[in-house]
Amino acid sequence: MSDSAKLANEVEIKIEAPRLGEPFLLTPGPLTTSYDVKKAMLRDWGSWDADFSAMTADMRKRLLALTGDTKGELDCVPIQGSGTFAVEAMIGSFVPKDGKVLVFANGAYGKCAAETVEYIGRDLVFIDKGDYFPPRGDEVTAALEADPSITHVLAIHCETSSGILNPVEEISEAVYAAGRKLLVDSMSAFGAVKLNYEEIRYEAMVSSANKCIEGVPGFGFVIARKEELEAAKGNCHSLSMDVHAQWATMNKTGQWRFTPPTHVVAAFLEALKAHELEGGVAGRGARYEKNRDVMVDGMRELGFETLLRDRWLSPIIVTFFCPADTNFVFSKFYDLMKGKGFIIYPGKLTVVDSFRVGCIGQMDEHVMRNVVMAAKETLLEMGVADASPPETALKERAKLAA
Ligand SMILES: *Cc1c(COP(=O)(O)O)cnc(C)c1O
């Protein structure tokens, strides 16, 4: 048994069924949060008050403790808005106006990052690998050799649109071997998948409140090298998204520059405490891995097939091919699953029909067993005898090397 699996077994996490008949959200955020997290929002905080500033400081400290940075090289800057706002803030603040960004995309979030680079007027080199093929280290090396003017590489850690866990370690090695800088969108992975700064170097990374830390939506955060934060002065195209300015003000006054999502921060602090009690990144990751394994094993027994081979499956969200059986209609499957208390997620592949099931949020293996039971009953109700995918889907998958 791995250390993280042991840890998860030792720590008992209390998973409560959502109250008020709410369904479980098997989605990659917003996700099902604990009652304590929701309860933390029942109080109002003054954004200028010292009590709230102390909460912001505590939150930043707790987030930094998850990075594995023992030398104090990193700092944490929260940014109002959803995760995409933080991605835009990171690109706009750390890439100088004459910089050039290489984005390897293998899904919607990679494409969105590339669009952001163009939107804010930085030079872009875009390599689209399709729906899910991972960018490999040697490909990054080749692309950087081909274009010495590339200053930054932007990598997506877990590409949530397929659920693939991209090889950031390999990418980071290739980027720094070529003397360039790495920015990471670790939105859906941070807090559950190891991204140890001392093993995997980056200049900056982003995540948000409503993913693996299990808070509610309302802000994202940038974690960056202090040197880069200093150097970011004057880069940003936007006043409200200027990470340097937010950082400098926060360090000086303890406050956010514009109205902070106070209730969301209070909920997030509660979520961070629960994350620590569960055993931090290792404990949280182990629960999600167990969720994935139980759910994937059960779905495979029903005949469903995953888009990705095991080596690329993240513990965040899993893509399944829709069954070939003509009785299977996704919208009907969705509604029937919802009626049984589980909200699943549509697929995002362009070539074959698919759907996704998330493994993150306040859920454990018992919940995941019930998800599989619900899927089994739903197939019966729909008259689908066999959940196997069409040949075209399997051919598509065969292209992805083990
Ligand atoms: C969730 C997510 C984002 C941000 O999405 P928002 O809808 O803006 O919160 C960005 N990148 C990845 C990989 C994500 O999973």
C-alpha cells in the first residue's frame, strides 16, 4: 500500500449526504462541499477589518504550506473571480509585453489559455494535440529549439475536459533545460495531486477555491516565485487582474485591493482546515484515487470503457465513451441519474460521444458504489443491455500509446 493510501485509511473523514435533498455533484467544481464549509458562510465579515485580514493571511500561509517550498521562495496571491480570471491574471502579469508563450493544448482548457494569450496581446505559439494526447517532454524540447524567442511555456496539469493528467514533471524539465519559464494551470489538480515545487520547478501556478480544496466558487489564487512577483511590476494589461499590484498591496496592508468575496474566503478557510485534517495533499489524493478506482471498476463491469488508459487517468474526473446501443441517449441517462441523486457531466470530445464522472468533492468510495448502482439501474430503465462503446471509440483510444 502506498503511503498516501495508508494515510487515507487512518484518517476517518466524515462524508454526509448533501442536505435538503441536494444531489451529489460528480463534476469538477463547483462540487459537493461539506456542511461545515457551507455553515462558515453564515456570518458577515468587514473587508477592512483586522479579523478578515487575519483570515486572508492564514489562508495564504496554508496554501503555501501545500507547495513543498521549504525555502520560502514562493508567495500566494488570491485573485477575485473564477479560475479563468486567475489564469488571465497569471499570463498578463508574468509574461512581459514582448514575451512569447508556447501553449500545448490537449483539450478545452489548453485552448482557453491560448485564447487568453492572444486576447491580451502576447505572442503565441500554439500546438494543438487534439482531444487528449499529452504533450511530452521531447516535444516541448523540440518546440523550444525550433523557436528561441519563446520565453514561457504554459502547461495544463490535469486537463479537466478529458481528465488526463499531463506529465508536468517532464514538461518542467524540458522547459528549464532550455532556459525558459514555466506557468502551470493546476486548477483541477492542486491540493490532490502532488506538485512539489522543489521537485517540479515553475515560476507561477494557479488554482481556485472550488476544486480539490473543496471550497465554494468565488476566487482563484496564484502561487509564484517572489522574484517573478517583483519582476511582474508594470506587465499587466488589466488593473484588477494585476498580480503584482494585488501582492504588493496585500503585503503592505493585509487587504485585497477591491471587494473580496468574504464569505467564500471564510468557507475556504474551513475547507483548508478539513484538507489538513484529512492528511493534506496525500490524504486528499488518496481518497480521490479510491473514488476513481471504485467507480471505474464498477463502470467497467457494466461494460463502459474509459477514454484513457489507466496510466493517464487522473483522480479528478474520468471520461467514458457513450455506449453504442441505440437505446442510450445521454440526456435521458443524465436525467435518470439526477433523479437518483447524482449529477454527472457531459463529455467534451470532438470525435466520439462521451460523458464524464467527477471523483472530487465530499464523496467517498461508498458514494461511488452508489453511483455505479445508479448507472446500472439507469441502463436497465433505458433498455440498454450492454454499455460497450462503438468500434470507432476503441479505434480512437488505440491511437494513444500505453
Ligand atoms: C476549472 C478549470 C479552470 C477555470 O475554470 P472557471 O470556469 O473559470 O472556474 C481552468 N483550467 C482548468 C484546467 C480547470 O479545470
